[in-house]
Amino acid sequence: MKASRLPEELLSLRDVIRWGVSQFNQAELFYGHGMASALDEVVYLCLHGLHLPPDFPESYFDTRLSAEEKQTVFSLLSRRINQKIPAAYLTGEAWFAGLPFVVNENVLIPRSPIAELIEKRFEPWVEAESVESILDLCCGSGCIGIASAYAFDWASVDMVDISPQAIEVAEENVQRHQLEDRVSVIRSDLFSQLPPRRYDIIVSNPPYVDAEDMDALPDEYHHEPELGLAAGDDGLDLVIPMLQQAREFLTEQGILVVEVGNSQYALQQAYPHVPFVWLEFERGGSGVFLLTAEQLDEYSF
């Protein structure tokens, strides 16, 4: 975008939104971080810049913007276009399972289909009332663990990440949701620094992008930490040790749920004898498997 400000003839919020959508389409931006289209992102950024709620009535879109407001909105839209920064990093906030989370470029932007599983309290795979402890491995912002703490509001939750910067973000989100009494954040390389205990649910959205896919990622993804994405040639650098160690930390009726995305096929080739349950989601998404503690006992990894 070469312009230094919004065109003067744009007067209303609706005018600015229409102009922004045209600019986003011309720039051929990529939408893979929770927003489905140029319109969604432009409206989201405009409302954020104007300190308006996401459900601001469309009937007010014809109200005029002040010169200062127009410049604020223009700055957000131009950064999205020129720097290809995902919208959530521009606002510092993302939503997951209907909950708001602080995010920055030290953590991935929440977008896992596991949200749908949490909303259903992992049923029918567990009896929700019997769940007392949950572990979120590779927690990043803490969105999965915190959403699980809401779904199981009597259970304790441990959240683990190797990145000290991610740990800071996760701790901030725990405080934001006032869950310090039930949610703990632990810096650890997978299970290595965990105290001896067993969990009813171990859930993880670990790094799983293989080398070929890393090279092909759109510009927007390169603003995210590589530590949260890259997982070696086949995308399984963390998933395999997770499979090897998880049983030691699961209760007898526990389950392991892991998102592996496109690395699903490499995992199936590596363990063709293992009957992974590949979960289906009503709102879209794939590459999430489930194994029971009994299956982890039965099959070798």
C-alpha cells in the first residue's frame, strides 16, 4: 500500500470497511489465523482500532469517523497489508473456544479444532464428571489448558512449554482468567520437568510442521515462532517422544489427544499397526488423533 492515509472521500465506518476489503483483496493476503475472509479481518481491525466491541451493531457503521480515528484504522490496515502481520498480533488478542486470550509473536495464534472437543468436554471418550486432572503439553498461550479449566471447572490443569517467552504469555492468560488456584504453568521439555503424577487427559497441539511445509508457508506464518511450528523432516520430532512417554503420566482410564495436522500421514506410515482414532469436527479441521491408556499399553512406540 503506497498511500499514507485514507482517501478523504471515505467518511463513514462502512466506507472504510469497503475500502479496506478492496485493499486486502488486492494485496492477496492469507487468512489462516482464525479469520475466514478479508471482510472479517477488516471489520475486526476497524472495531479494535475504534475501541468498539466485536458485536457492535452494523446499524452504526454509517457513522462518520474523526480524522484521528481514520488515521488509527489506516495504521492497522496498512501494517496488515505491508508487513503481512496476522490480525491477532496487531490487536494483541485472539479468541479460542469463545474465550479471549492475550497473544504476541512469542506464541502461536490459537486456531486448533481441539476447541470443539473441549466444548464437548471430550465426550464420549471420557466421563466428564470423573476428570480430575488435565495436562496441556506445548501450551503456548495456554488457550487449550485454560479452555479445559472452564469446561471442567472442578479439575486441576497443568500447562507445559519449553519456551520461557511462551510461559510468560500463558501465565498472563491464567491471571487474566483468574485461574491461579487451579491452573499451573510449568517450563519443561515435554514431560522432563513434570513432578510424578497422572492425568485423566493429556492434550497437545505441538509443533508438527514438516520441513517441506515450512518452506511453503505463507508470509503470515513467518511472524509466528518457528519453535512452535517446525518439527523436523517428517513433522514428528515431538510427537514420537510424546507417544513413548505419555503412558507414564496417564491414569488407567486416561486419554491422549494430539494434533498433528498434515503430519498425520507420516505418523500412520511410521506406526501402521496402531489404530489411531482420527477425530472429526463439525466446524472443520483434521489431523487430531486420540489414544487411550489401554492402547498405549498395548502398542509399542
